[in-house]
Amino acid sequence: MKRIYLDYAATTPVAPEVMTAMLPYFHDNPGNPSAIYAEGQTARRSVESARASVAGLLNARPDEVLFSQRRHRSR
């Protein structure tokens, strides 16, 4: 029987294209986009480029695109 994963609230599989695009940031170029150091500013430019790309796909302005992450609360 083929298993089907339904717990997307815990974690969500990513498309291969997303994994390929993100690998440099996971491995070679980590940086906090809120930081003022060089690696952080490189990350910031990458986030803003992604925001502009998503906005273009949605026919929206970049300032209308918000990225967020769900934070898990410990019980």
C-alpha cells in the first residue's frame, strides 16, 4: 500500500526546483538577511530578488509580497 503524507502543518516537502534554488543558501552562502554583515546583506539581496520574482508572477508590487514562517510552540 502506498503511504500518503498528510501532516503538512509539521513540515512540507519541497519541489525539486525549490531545493535546487535553495541549496546554495543552505550550504555555501548562509546569512541572516536582517544582519548588517556582508553575508547577511547578500542574503537580503537574494530575498528581495525572490520577492520581486514572486510579485512579477502574481502581477503585484514587491512590497505586497510577504514571506513568513510558522513558528512551532513548545507545550
